[in-house]
Amino acid sequence: MDIQGYKMPDELYYEENHFWIKEEGDFLVMGMDDFAQKLAGEIVYVQLPEEGKELSVGKKFAKIESGKWLGKAFAPVNGELAGVNEELETNPGLINQDCYGKGWMYKIKAQDKAEIKKLIHGPDALTKWVLADIEKYKK
Amino acid sequence: MVFLLCAFVPLSLCPSLRRRRPMESKYDFVKKYREQVLQCSRCGFCQAVCPVYGATLRPSYNARGKMLILKEVMDGKIPLNDELVETLCQCTTCASCHKNCPSGVNVPEIIKEVRKDLVHIGSCHPAFKGMNEVLEKNTNIYAEEKGPDFGRAKNQKAEVVFFIGCVGTYREDEATEATLDLLDRIGVKYTLIDEVCCSGVLEDVGYQLNERLAKKNIELILATGAKTVVTGCPYCSRTFNKKPQYQELKDKGVKVIHVSQLLKDFDLGVKTDKKVTYHDPCDLGRHCDIYDEPRETIRKIAPGFVELPHNRVDALCCGAGGGVRGAFPKNSLAMARRRLQEAEDAGAEVVLTECNSCVHNLANAKLRKQKFRICTTTQFINELMEAKEA
């Protein structure tokens, strides 16, 4: 769905720092949403930790950087890092070009995939959250 | 015919004489550095050492290319305008060219002056303009509202002030935490202060050092009664020691040193069997001639120390300086990757350096296949001490 110019597919789940999460087989796939990539500008660096890194929900596990912004990726669920998008190592701009596709970032093996139900999901929740953040970042 | 005409016109209008007596230029770089620009003999020694050329292979980006362009500007053949921003702003001011120039042309100083001219005519790189705007409104270069709490005393009376710097506070805070732990371990009595950006970088990107910020730092340092400031950042140390806006520190008997100069006198009592190498930061090495102190410390803790092929005055720049990381991030990381290739070829397991900005850029550029560690010397020593205590 489009929310004031931001493309926010409503079938995805969203973590409050503007990362999307979706189920893919036994794993969860995570990436940056359109709101964050537009706000950040050209992404120049994505930290790609080693597979197997333990993830605790709400805890920082990686850094992302644009020319003007340093972002942190927080674990959306408990589990471990199962894979990373190695293309981003030399082409982090893929996040700007295709944040929901070729610009995916991390693959996670969740302890309990049902934990994603606690994330932001569905048209109403999504609209309310994005509109609030548009206001917040106007300042 | 020309001769006849010249005989009847004022001397100053005669073309051949006009060439000998150039009009006063509207650009400050011409007033200050005209002779230096003309001194460039176009030998190209700079091309071999320029990190921007090394990453881009574009001759206009190295010092010789830039001097040729500036000569054209001085001769009025091309204007100084937006079209030259991409070329003239792409210099890390690492000073490799200057140190290797047989004619002694001080390219970084010329480039800094040209950038000021670009600002004056309204042709400035947006990232450089942004840096100045950020420091007009904020107290750090990243416009962060709040930094991490390092859990140390601030603004206390102490013998030593430890000055962290913006990168150490907002980008490499783990390295800073480790440095503070190390200072505690070796018994240095220091205080932190509510420091603000030293703002030296503004001089590199076409602006003036921010007087308001300089005054704030001086006031906070003097209030502690400390006679020594130890900086975690080579650039801050260089700014405090060399910029007139910080002269008051010297006048009041405050000595400013980099943490590597402090550490060399300590018996650290730890060793590593890892193959360690060292990356000379430009701000510590070429700009301040500090090459030996870091090595003295590293040799004490790492008998397996190896030099990188380009070291000391010939060290390759990491690509972060002169505003290049902010304005041209892709080329900046490409420069860092060239440096890391040397570390990989040397078989290093640990790359140490003395600059958080270098750590930041090198760590960002490191490929996953490169398994060596990159960190500051202080962070590495602190970890060795922690391990020994455990």
C-alpha cells in the first residue's frame, strides 16, 4: 500500500525501527522499508555479521550507514542469523533501488516464528504507525 | 602592425606586457598559492601515491591533474564553478603528494584554499555545506542529540583531560569504552568534559573553524585545571596544537598529546602471538610526524609485528579524510579496500591503527572473506589485559 508516497506492502510485518520481516520457508527474511531508505538517503555500508550470531529480540545486531545517518538493526525475534545478502557488501545501494527485493538484508532462524505476530502488521496498524512517524521526522 | 599599435596604446594594454603583470585575482588561492601552483613540474610522482587516483584511475583527480586545472583557472581559460566541484573536492588532504613532491608543492593547503574560494562563489559540495550547517546548530559533526554514557566523571578537577572526538563518541563508542578502560587499568587520572567538536575539519572543506565550539572546548579544559589533554583522535590533537583558535591552551601551559604518545611510556605487561600490523593515520603520521611512538608500543605487545608495504610517510590513506567519506563514500571505501588488500597480502591477523576515523572506514570496507581484525591499539591492548586478568 502507498502511504503518503511511501511504498509499504501490507502483507509484511514491520519492526518499529522500519525494518520489514516476512516468512520464507523455515526462515524469516528482513530488510529496510521504503520509509527508512528514503529518509536515510544513499546507503553506503551495511554490516553483515557472521552466520550463527545469536539474536535477542530488541537488541542491536548490526549497523547500517548512509552519508548522513547511522542506523542500527535490532533483532525482531529471538533466534540466530542464518544468512546475509552478500551482494550488499559491495553494492549497498541495492537497498535504495529495491528495498523489498534485491535489497533484502538478513535471513533469521527464529526460535519461534510466531513471535512476528507481535510486530506491526495490517493496513490499519501500518497506516497509523507510518503517519505518526512522518509527523515525527518532519521535526 | 601589432608593434605599431603597441607604440600608440598605454603600456598596460599591450598584450605582451599584460601577460607579465597579471591582474589581481579574485580568488584567494591565486593570491596565496600562485607560485606553488606554477611550481608543479608535472612530473607525476604524486600519481603513484594519490589514494584518490589509486581508487579511480582518473588523472584529473590526482595532485598533478588538479594543479593543471588550477593553472587553467589562473590563466582565465576555465572558470572556477560547479563543474570543478567533483574534481577539486575529491582529495582526502592526506599529504602523500606533498611529501613525495620534488618541487615541494603543498597540494593539501592549496586545495583547502580553493575549497574556500568555491564556497565564496556559491559552488560548494552539498556534503561540505552540510557539515558547516550541522556545526552551526549542533555540537557534533553527526548532529546526534545524545552520545553514549561512558560512565566516567566529567568536568572534574584532574591532571589530565581525555578528549574523545566525534567519531570516537558517536561511531566507534566501543573502541572508546575500551580506551577508557585501559586508561583506568594503567592508572591515568583523567576527567572527561562535555566536549564539543573541535571543528578542525571545517577548514578542510572550505569553511572556517567554528569559534564558538573552540571557545567552549577551551573553557571546559581550563576549568579542570589539567595541564595535559590526551586525545583519542589524531585530528583533534592536530587541531588543538596547530590552529590559532586553540592557541590559548598553549598560552596557559596546557600540553595536548595523542593517546599513542602517552602509552609508549607504560609497561603494559601483555603480549600477543598474533601477526599484527599497523596502519599509519595521515593525521598522526604525515601531518604530525608521529610514527615511532605507536610502533614502540605495538612492538612491546606484538613480537610478530609486520609493516605494511606502504608505511610511515608512504602509508596509503584510508580514504576517510578531507570530507571525502561524507561526500564521496564509494570512492572513500574503495581507497580503504586498497589499504586492506595490503593487510591481506601481508597475512596480518590484526590491523591496528590510532585513529577512530580510520578504524571506521577500514572496518566498513573490510570484506567478509578478510578474516583479520581491525581496531585501535588501545582497544587491542585493553582486551589483552582483560584476558590476562581473567
